[in-house]
Amino acid sequence: MNATNYKGTDKMIFGIVFGVITFWLFAQAMVNIVPAVQADLGVDLTVLNVAISLTSLFSGMFIVVAGGLADRFGRKLITNIGLILSVAGSLLLVLAQGPLFLIIGRVLQGVSAACIMPATIALMKAYFEGAERQRALSYWSIGSWGGSGVCSFAGGAIATYLGWKWIYIFSIVFALLGMWMIKDVPESKAQTTGKFKFDFGGLAIFIVTMLAINILITQGADFGWTSIRSIALAIVAVVGIIVFVMFERKRENALIDFKLFKNKPYTGATISNFLLNAIAGTLIVANTYVQVGRGFTAFQSGILSIGYLVTVLAMIRVGEKLMQKIGAKKPMVLGTIITIIGVGLMGLTFLPGFAYTVIVFVGFVLFGLGLGMYATPSTDTAVSGAPDDKVGEASGIYKMASSLGNAFGIAISATVYAAVGAFASVHTAATVGILVNVLFGVLSLLSILFLVPKDSME
């Protein structure tokens, strides 16, 4: 089929959504099955926390690379490569008997997500226009934000009644369905000239820097925050960031084109997206706390988050309609405020059993309502601000913000929860861990207020 005549279809949309949920639903379900995985594989909790954050970390590290490759060599090609990697990573988790396959599988799932996310957003921009594009991006958001809402409930239910490995069997099925549903979509590439030169130097600096930050966050308490190893990692992280920015600014084919950030709406959407995804740390703290501190099963803790699932799915299309009527900034601001309130409620661990259960349920409802309202206006703001020949790369940076925010949010929250729990009650640890996520929300709100103009298309 000729790409110039092709118009996106619902089958294409659902195929893409199936691909997106292999990360946001199935890979992310690991946050709610920590006790089950630990009991089955006998791995140390520290190793398990690293495995949980690795998927988002590797997604974040390679997503810009994948977005650039998608623009150059084909968005459908990179999407299919991502789906194949998803199948491979999930299969390793199904076969895991110890930490080795668990770690490798989680890494492959991260690289898979790096391929799928920017390539599928670019496909939607290529084959949908105007209101239809906004509708398609709403469904993409349902796959990502909605998938992250479903993951806690679905992961808990599957782990409780079928076994945690069935989560990744379902992931394989959905990846294969996604490949089948997009098979008729023509290839889409950016119009490029000249020889392709890959920025291996920038990628190497970026990977070393991100790994140093992640290891410092997840292992710093075990190393000792003032130990030689922790100090060395902190130095590598700071120097790495400085060197990366200086290195990239001088390169014509940079891994990250910092000129994209001259567009204030794009910058505001990307920074706020990073910080709101960091709030995913709430999921691991709240789910672990109600299981360890309140005696809930994985399924029961998943039930607590069912309100998140319902409201995030319902509000994504509402956010789309609000954006079309009043612009992107107001729903982004209101959605973020509601999210902050919802997360804050979950930190009220001093409440007795039933009262706390009700408060957490309400908190998850508000959490989903806020994120659902924020999702489509933010994504459309980022995509609309990107030039056509850079949409894959720009989408990659935007979704890199999602993945790295998710990885660092989970790592920081889990680390704070464990560190406080070492000298205080599990209730205090949960409160402090959740307050960290409230801070992420406040910073996200400030980035929207100061960077996204009233009319996000300016």
C-alpha cells in the first residue's frame, strides 16, 4: 500500500496499543508482585529492586536512539523489532529460575519499550491528522497511562490466581497480536539526506552516566552514602552530565538535539512528563506497604487500585476534549493538582485499617483522574512542537522522560522506603516514601506553570 495514500485505521491503533501495553501493563506489573517473585526465585530484595528499575532505565537510555533510527530506517521496522525483543524478554522471565534470566529479561523488555514508544507515536503522527491524530494519541495514552493503571490490579490478580509468570505469557500473546494488527501499515520514514552517522560517543557517555545514577540510588544505602563507591558514583554522574551536554552541543548528529528544547511548550511537556512518571514510585511503596504493613494479598492490593484503572481510562478522552476546547495548559495543570492530592492521601498511614483502606482507594481514584486528564494534552503538546523530520527523535526524548522518570521514581521511592524502614516503623517508611512522590508532583506543576504558555501551540 502507498504510504502517501494511507490513512490510519482503528486496527492500526489497537495494534499499536497492544504493543505499548507490553511495557506499561505487563513489564510494569513487577511493581505489585515483589513478594511473589522473591519467594519463587529466592533472590535478594535489593537485586529485585534493581531488576524492577532496569526495564525503565534501559528504555530511557535507548529510547532517543531508537527514535532517531525509526526516523531514518523506518518506524514500522523499529516497532516490529521492539515487539520481537518484548517476546524474547518475556520468555526469559517465564524461564527464570534465579537472578540471571530475570535481569537479562528485564533489560530486553527495556530496550523493547525504547523501540516501540517513539516509533509508534511517529507512526500515528504520520498517518493521522488534526482531531483524528488527537484521538489516536488518546488511545496511545490509554495504552501507556491506562496500562500503568491496569498493571497493579492485573499483575496482582494474575500472580495470585495463576502465578506471576503468566503475566509474561500474556505479554507474549499481546506482542504477537500487535505485530499481526500492524502488518498492513506501510513503512514510514523521515525525508533525510546525506550519510547516516551514529553518535556512539554520546550514547556511551549517556549510558555510563545513567547507570551511575541508578546504581547510586538503588545501592547507595548498602554501600554507605559516604563510602568511596558512593562518592565515586556521584562524581561519575555529575561529570557525566556536564561532559554529555558539552559533547552533544558540538555534534551535528547528536544523540539528543538540544535545539528541540528551544520550544518552551515541548520543554514544559517533557519535564512535567518526567516528574509525573516519577510518581510511579507511589505504586511500589503503596503496594508493598499494604502487603507487608497491612497484611493484604497481591490481589487485594491490586483491588485497591481499581479506581485508578477506571478513572485514568475514562479521563484520557475527557482530557482530549478539554484540550480541544480550552487548550492544553489548563487540563495539564488541573490534572497535576488532582494527582498530587491523590498521592498525598496515600501517605496518611496513621489511619486505622478500614479508614486507611478507603483513603487509599480514593487516593488511587484521584491519581488516575489527574493523570488521565494530563496525558493527551501533554503528549499532543510535545508532538505538535516537533518538526516533521525530527518527530521520532522528539517523541523519543519525550518518552525517555517517561521511562527515566519511572525508573528513578521507583528507585528513589523504594530506596527511601527501605532506608527509613531500617530505623523506623513500616508505617513511617511508607509515609516518607509517598511524600517523596508528592514532591515530584509539585515540581511537575511548577514546570507546567512556568514553561507551557496559555496557548500551547504558540
